[in-house]
Amino acid sequence: MKWIHLKSKHWIGSATVMIPQGMAVWQFKQLVGLQEDSILTVPALAFPLPDQVVLDKYITNFDTVYVE
């Protein structure tokens, strides 16, 4: 389990969200109510995270994940 700060250009501030181990990006989008076509990015990577990857392999605890 890891925690992230979730930010969007449409929100003021951020939300702190728990990421269960082994959760794919598409599952996370469903969990937090994001649209399927939402794009998640993390500062450590130069590309958006594909829906099928396991999110906790690309983040560290309390990373900021951006939603577009």
C-alpha cells in the first residue's frame, strides 16, 4: 500500500489517496471516479501511465500524481 497526492488542473489543492498493492491504472481511475479517458502522469516519467500498468510500480510513497 502506498499513498499519493492526486492533483488536477481542474481542482484547487490536492487529494491524498491510498493505492492498494497491485492496482492497475484503470482500476484506480474507477476507484476515484475519474473518466476512462483521463491521463495520469508522474513527475519521474516523461510519458503518461498506460491503463494496464500496475500503478504502485511507478510511484513512491506520497508522490504527486497528475490527472489531465
